[in-house]
Amino acid sequence: MYFYLTLLFSVIITWIIRVVPFPLAKAIQFPPFFKRFLTYLSLSMMTSLLVSELLILHQGSLPTLDWMRTLAMIPSFLVGYFRKSLMLSVMTGVVIMACLRLIS
């Protein structure tokens, strides 16, 4: 019983934290410098996630590029750029990565 109550409250709190800011952001008028900051936020977050996945860190030497992930990223990036669909881009990357792992 405690498990299900904990799970329920966790879902509710997670949902509140992730959903409530959107209506509040529409009601608040942000200054221009903050709006400009928000336009670059998603780009910087995606770049940090992408770089951390593509580089393999080695102790005492320079990082190297993970070629399999890089090959899967290229078609995924192209699909995302031309189709403007995050879901289609992610699915392309997953399918390409699965095919590359099957081949190697």
C-alpha cells in the first residue's frame, strides 16, 4: 500500500513540476534579455547532451569520437533539420543505431 501511495505522489509531484510552469510562463511578461536567453537554452542543452554522447573520455589523454554514434547522429540530425520533428529524428537515430549494432 505504501508503495502505491509513494508512486502516486511521485507522479503527481513530477507532473506538477513539469506542467505548471507552462501556464505561468504565458501569464508573466519576461524582459527582452530573458526571452533572448530562453531562445538559446534548448540549443545549448541539446549540444551538451550530444557532445557528451559522442565523445569517449580517457584518463590522461584527449577524448576520442565514438564513430558508431556519430554515424547514427548524421541521418538523425538531417531528418530533424529538414522535417522539424523531434520524434522522427529520435526514431531515425534509434533505428540507425540498431542497424549499426546489428552489422558490427
